[in-house]
Amino acid sequence: MASTVGLDQRALELVFGEGADRVCRDIPDEACEEQPRNLSIHLLSLTATKTGDGLVDPKLVLAWLLGALGGSATAIGLLVPIRESLSLLPQLFIGHRIRALPRRKWVWALACFVQGASVAAMGLSAMLLEARVAVWAIVVLVAVFAMGRSAASVSYKDVLGKTVSKSRRGTVTGTATSISAAAVLAFGAGLASGMLEPSVTTIAIVLFVAGGLWFAAGAVFSRVVESAGATEGGVDGVVAALANLRLLWREPQLGRFVVARSLLTVTAVAPPYLLLLASAEQRSIDSLGPFVVASSLATIVGGRIWGRLSDRSSRRVLLAAAAAGFVLFVLAAIGVAVFPDLVANSWIAAGLLFLVVLAYQGVRLGRSTHLVDMAPAEDRAVYTAVSNTTVGVVILLTGAFGALSAVIGLGGLFSVFALACGMAWWVTLGLNEVQEPAH
């Protein structure tokens, strides 16, 4: 028993530094006593769910799976919009109800079981159902998964704030992200090297593994020691958002930011179409591995580069990401028209994906930093609700890109993406610098 405690203590100090059990800021006194245990639980649970996210990635893994099952561009094009919008919009409906619960860890644990069951059901669908039925079953299951994710997102920040000291929260999420990224990178390398066969059966098994990770995360997280919290003060997000939509034109900077953010959603929905581009000519089953590797590396690199730059100027990060997206999508459109065999090569397309995901990371980090720093402290919740509501609807509408690609082709669709990034760059030019200059 003593040796186990000693081992746990050494592991905590390795990750969080010495005194991991003594630094307590902005958490109740009783939570301070339980912090070593809670740190371990948070780290294990987050690592499991983030690894599961990477293994299930709708932009790549599920998009490839639907393609292998004979799914249309319309079905594949729905994956990311459904996942992103239904992870975002339901938060507005359920946030104040979760706030009414004194202990929210059970919401996160239950949400993990919903996500795990959805992912495991995707694997069963791929293996047992007729291909066409399986495609649409997986699309529906992505919607269920996203709603579970929405509940998890609402509840997690609150539990984290009550159980982990302010000085440790970033380390928890950052460490979990790094470990999970390494695991997903290893998965991609296994596919790319041929150690793992890229087949429907292989991906179905991977989905079972990912589902198991969510089940394990929920079980582990249920053991976190959470004191009862305040249950008053919850605001109905839908009411708040609808009541304040007028801010989009009354506050020009907010309106301009939301327009730019909406246009830049194309960087989030583009990866499945790049995957289609890689297999358009050769129908290659070998494209998934290089794509997973490229996406994982871009996520790791992008988080480090854009995070620091966003703290200096989130406006310039958004400008750079929009410009990069414009150039990359123009190159993709030209490649489809002039060099189709070249861009159909899995590694060339994966290189393009690396750059697009890198741009997306800039959009993601730049937009979150800019909104927080732009909004007055007393209006930050309202600004966030208005922005998330508007952008959530826009993302849902991007599901039409799949049907559009069937009409204008991938080259035409990449041209539309380039136009959106170009317009976003122009709109972002009018944003104010919101970061304090360094002294």
C-alpha cells in the first residue's frame, strides 16, 4: 500500500512538478486534500477520451470508413458538420440544467458511456450491416455521439474548476493531449507502414477499442472526489443568445468576428474532401495512414506555434490562417484541374492536409483567444453564446458541401473554400488588436 502511494506520488511529481499535492488555488479546502487523487483521475480520463477522439476522427477515420463502405460524398460531407454543430448547439439548451446539479461528474461519466456506446455501435454497423445501411447508421450514430460530447463539454469545465487547482489545469489537459497525440500518431504510423491493414475490419476493431476507452474514462471519472457546488445562476443559453443576436450589428467588432469565424469553418470541414481527393483516381485503401500521421503532426505542431502567437496578436493569427487556407485551397483546385495524378498521390495529398490542419489550428486557437480578449468581462458569456449559436448553425449548413461537390466537382469545391478564406482574410483586416502590447 505504501509503495503504491509512493509510486503515485512520484508519478504526480514527474508530471506536475514537486508539491503537486500542496498547491491549491481557487478550489475548496476539502478538494485540496483530494487533489493528488483527482489529478490522476483527470489525467487518466482525459487521456482516454482524447485518444478515443483521435481514433474515431470523423474528418479522417470515419470519412475513410464511409468511403470504403461505398458512401457518397454527401454522406461523408455530413460527418464533420454533424459532429461539430451537435457538439456545440445542444450546450445552449442543457447548460443551465446541468448547472442545477450540485455534482456534475455524473453528467460527464454518463456522457462518456453514451459516446462509447455510439462508437462501438459504429463498429458493429460496419461489420454486420449491409454497406449502404451501415453508412447512414454511422451518420446517425455520429449525431448521438456529438450530443453526448456536448453534455461532457458543459460539465467538464465545472468539475475541473472545483477539483484541480488553477495552476494545474493547463498541465492536466496539455499532458493528456500530448499522450493521446502520440498514441494516435502511432496508430497512423502503423497504418502507413503496413503493420496494420487498412480495412473495414481493422477500423471496426479500432472503433471497439475507442469505445472501450470512453467506457473506461467514464468509470474512472466517477471516482473523482467532487464537493457539491452552487446550483443557482444558470442562464438559458438559447434565450440569452436569441435575446442578444442584435449585438451582431450593434457591436461591429463582434459581428465582424462572427462573419470571419463562420467563413473559416471551411478549414474544419475540408479534410474529408482531401481524403476523397487522394482516392479519387486510384481508389486507394492506403491513404488513411499518411493522413492520420499528417493530421496528428499538424495538431501537435500547430498547438505550440499558434498558441504563443495568439497571445501576442490573435488578429494576426486569424489573418495568417485565412491567407494560408486561401493559398492551399487554390493549389488544391489547380492540382485537381491540371495535375490530377499528382494530387491523387496519398503522400502529396497528406502533405496538403498537414498544411490545412495547421491552418485550422490557427483558426481554432486564434478565434478562442480573440473572443475572450475582445469581450468585456461582464459580457463574455453573452458574446460566447451569440457566437456559438451563429457559428453552430453555419457549420450545420456546411453539410451541403457534400452534395455541392457532386455538382461542381472537388476542384470547384476547393475553389469555394478558397473564396471563403479570401473573404475571411478581408473581413479580419477590420478587426481591432485586442491583446495588450508587451512591456
